[in-house]
Amino acid sequence: MTPCITLDELFAWNDEAASWWKQHLEANPALLELPCGIGGAATVQQLVRHIWGAELIWAQRIAGLPRTAGADMPAGPLVALYGLHVLAMQITRRLLDDPAHDWSQTLTLTYDWLPPDMRTGTHRRFMAHALVHGHRHWAQLATLVRTAGFPADFKGDLLFSPALH
């Protein structure tokens, strides 16, 4: 057994969390309109769009595909937002399954909000970020919905995930 966490394991953990939240939000649709304030999102639905939209953009960027513009991403309903996640996972799975993919290849980002010394990184680094990014927001969301009186039994910690043995 390797002591390292692999991108495959992060992929499985990410997909597990996304599936859990999709089911929870389908069962509790009023949560989607809950005021949010996380990451600039005014509602939970906007936060979910941010999480799954970012997954798609990162997957497309790393795969060298044209990126879906924010204006071209659906604002809802939940099933359309989940479609962003599904497409991102399809692209990511193809990358992970490609033995010829060079994970040491670098990308340079042009975001003004990103410090210049952080703009260049490997495909591996950016993919790890893409697969972990949502977990931070899901944890924030779990706190938000509990505080708002909507219990969520979200066990998002890696400790509870079957993705890592």
C-alpha cells in the first residue's frame, strides 16, 4: 500500500460528496434558496453552481479543452447544475485513465486575483485543487444549513469516506 493519496482517491471522495449533496438538496429543495454569502454566492443554489462549475472549468483547462464560459453555465435547476459535475467527472476520469497524460505538465493562469508566484503549476497540482475545492465549500454549506435549522448529516471528512482505505 502506498502512503500517498492518489488523484483517483480524491476523485472518488469528490464524487461521493457531490452525490450526497445532490440527494440532500433534492430531498430539501427549500435549501437552494437559503441566503448564503459564501464565495460571493447570494443563495445555496449559486454556491452549488460555483462548486460544480469550477470543477468543470478546471477539468476542461487541464484537458486542454475550450472552457465553458460562466454565462453559458446554467443557473439552475439542480439537475442542470449537477450536469456540470457529471461532465467534469467524465473529463477528469478520461484524464486519470490516460496513461500517456503528463501530470508534470505545467499551466500558467492569468487571474489577477492570484499572486504571480502562484499562477504556474502542474496538472497534478491543479487537479488536486479541483478535486478538493468543493469539500471546503460543502463543509461551509453543512454549517450554514445546520445554523439555519436544516439538519444535514453530512460526513464529508475523508475519515468517513470509503474512497480511501
